[in-house]
Amino acid sequence: MVKFRMLGMHCEDMRFRLNVVKAEPQTKFEIKPEFNRQIKKIKEMPKRRVIELTVKMIGTETDPKPFDLAIRLVANFELEEEIWLAEDEREFVAAATRATFPYLRSAITNLTAAAMINPLILPPIDGGALFPDAKPADQPAEQA
């Protein structure tokens, strides 16, 4: 089992824009958030990892949304020991994502509430399961 601690987290980007969408009064919009994750290693500090979680909900002409939203959270972690096995790295990434996701979920709710619209409250989900098909490209990238 990989042991780690979160050193801190901050929001690097938080955007909201209300869209003027002409629709019938009972029209229901499909709000499908798009999640993304990046993991970075810091060369000089082999026990450090940075996880960036983003969510976007952007309307298009063919798929209008009542609002556009984009949030990017960055969390810094320190491992108790260096990771040498790919399996341990995957375990860490899933656990760190699981630890960070509730903050992203809360940011979505808070941003929509601050915009004075009905707050968007995502259902509680396992953040570690958000990226079940993580491919090798989702493996940590070296950071200078």
C-alpha cells in the first residue's frame, strides 16, 4: 500500500459564463461534465507528485448549455517512500484522485451558487474510478 499526504491544493482556473439560450420553458439540458487529469513528477524531488484535475462543461451550437464552466484544481502530494513499481504508481494516482475529487465537486457547486443560479450538485462518485481506462499516456510525466 502506497502511503502519502496532501501538502496543499489550490485552484488555478475557475470560469463561469451564463449563456443566452432560447428554449421552451420545460426544456431539459444535458449537463455532462468532461473530466481530465494530469500527473506530474518533479525530477528534483522523487517523492513529490502534482495532480491536476479539470472539469469543463462548455456549450456548442449543436449542444447548447445554459452556462459554460471550467475549473482546474492542482493538488501537491508527498509520498512516504519513492515509488519504483508501475502498479504502485497506478495505486497512488487512483488514491490521490479519490482524495482530490470531492474538492473539485465542491468547487462546481460553489461556483454555480455564487453565480446565483440553482447550484449544480454532482452526485457523490468515486473519484478514483473517473478514469478507468487510464492509458500509458496518463502515467506521470517528468517535470523539469
